[in-house]
Amino acid sequence: NAGVTQTPKFRILKIGQSMTLQCTQDMNHNYMYWYRQDPGMGLKLIYYSVGAGITDKGEVPNGYNVSRSTTEDFPLRLELAAPSQTSVYFCASSLRDGQFFGPGTRLTVL
Amino acid sequence: RKEVEQDPGPFNVPEGATVAFNCTYSNSASQSFFWYRQDCRKEPKLLMSVYSSGNEDGRFTAQLNRASQYISLLIRDSKLSDSATYLCAVTLLITGGGNKLTFGTGTQLKVEL
């Protein structure tokens, strides 16, 4: 199993551009999550999904959107990139407890 | 008050030392508890779950104290390869049966020769 995979690994965006961060898991986990991690600030939950077709907001959802059309995929969309969205983004999945993380996407908005 | 609090460190210890980290949480309804390890510029990796009865995995021992709302991680015989940031995490059940993990900001450990 590849586990949780994320693409791209790095990206630089200009203010106002949009992009989609991809996340795929091959463990047949129902639950998937998106976090952002800023230096010294810990991980913050952006959005989560309890199954295909079901998504909900986490602590810091503003400026982001998600969809969950399949069990495997949980893309994160940034519509109008802002410098405050410069961060490392981690996708995670779980069967129940104990989440497993992807390698992350480092995003810089200039 | 933060939901999950940890001493950021760094803890600088010599190889072979025993080191302990504590983590406190504010929500008494928290249900599950974990320690994660995060290497520099890498993703968090699950180290171990934490149970009230205490659990041990090799040189690592984790303990939960529900009454005082803290969890601990003890590392014996520290190795250079143990150098990393250790994140504690607690979960609350969320709608639909998943769980919301809340992380501490992490404690940095540096093991030195």
C-alpha cells in the first residue's frame, strides 16, 4: 500500500491564483482530513470527511473548499490564494482512531 | 487556555538518558490519546496510542491520567535517532463517527553524543 499520497510536494502561487491540492489514500479509510501547519503553531484542522459525499468544516475553513466524490480522494481547493495561506498542508486518513498522514504540500503565496 | 498544551522545549539530553514529556488537555470529554513523532520537514507519524493502564513499546512508555487530564511519554536509553518533535494529540468524536484530532504544538527533543 502506498498509504496517503499528496501532490504537489511544493508550489508557489501568486496572490489571487487558485489551485487544488490532491490527496489519495489506498487503505479504504472512511475518514479523511486536511490540516495546515504553520511554524510553532501546531496542526490546525481545515476540513474533514466521514465518507464519500460528506464533508464538514474544521477549525480554519475560510478560504478553502473540499469535495469527496470517492472514498480514495479528498482534494482541497484554494480559490483566491492569499499570503496567509502560506503553510504546509497535510492530508490524513483513518479507519477510526490513529490518523495516518501524507507527506505534505509546501505552499508559498507571494 | 489551549485545548492541548506542551512544553515546546528543546530538551537537550545526552545519548542514553531517560527523558519524559508531559501534555495537558482541557476537554474532559476527550476520548482517545496519542503521541506522534515529527521529523524536520516531514509528516507526523503515529508513535503510540495512550491508555489509562499505561502502555509500553520498547524504550517508549506512555501513560494517561484522566483525573488530572494529562498524558506523558517516557523515552529510556535515548538514541541519536530519537531526535525529533513529539506531538501529543487528543480526540473528540465528531458527527458521523470520525474523530477530531487536536494537536499540541510539540516538544522538541535533541539527543546529543
